[in-house]
Amino acid sequence: MKIMVSACLLGQNCKYNGGNNYSEKVAAFIRGHEVIPVCPEMEGGLPTPRLSCEIVHGRVVNTAGEDKDREFSEGAVICLRRAQENGIDLAILQSRSPSCGVNQVYDGTFTGHLTEGSGVFAALLRENGFRVVDVEDLDSESIALKTIEKESQ
């Protein structure tokens, strides 16, 4: 099975603050599979570290009020192409991210409040028919994912 994974979940220091979101749960799940790590924000040309961003009225903006929608959109398209070229079966993405959030994202007030919705990249993957899983849902999705794994063999 080919699995695209948010690079921060694999321990790559590409988060806005220069850190990562390494997940042992992801590492265990992807063992033995082909893995395609991606960071749409870095692919879109944003540095690490960078100011925190949220989706505000449909556009990605950082804490200084600068519009970063172009960078997020360009990075999402680059990573979508990579998903298509590799024929991925699944994408496991970082929760709440304005790029990779699957079920929820921060609400655009920079106060830590969440709202239902997806990040730019997660939404683009879904629009193009890819199966997307939030890292926090990986345990509850594991049975279904194991079924996909068996079907792809």
C-alpha cells in the first residue's frame, strides 16, 4: 500500500515553530508500506520556522495578518500531483492544520478554538477522490484501513 503522510508526523522538523509531531502510532501503521512524506506548506515556499497561520474568511493568513493563501494553495497542488503520480491508497494527515487538517481546523481567531472543516491540502485530496485520515482517527480507522491494505495486495 502507498501511504502519503504529513512529514511532521514522521519526525521532520517542518512545523511552523520548527518542531515536528512525530507519531509512534503512524510509524507502526506505515511499517512495511511505501511512504510518501509531504509538507504542503514547505512545498509552497514557506520557511521553517514561520508565523502560525489559520484560515480566516476562506483565506490562509498568518498572525501578522499577511495573506499566505497562495503559498498554501501552491503547496497543496504540488503535493496533490505527487499523490496522483504515486497512485497513493491513503493519506494520513496532521490534525487541525490549515494545510492538513481533516475534520477540524483552527477557527481563524488565533485563540485556539476549533471549527469543523478541512485544511487546504486535505480538502484538495478529498476533492480528487483520495482517502484521507486524520492522525487522531488512525486507531478507529485501523480496521477499515487494514481492509484497504488487503484489497491492494
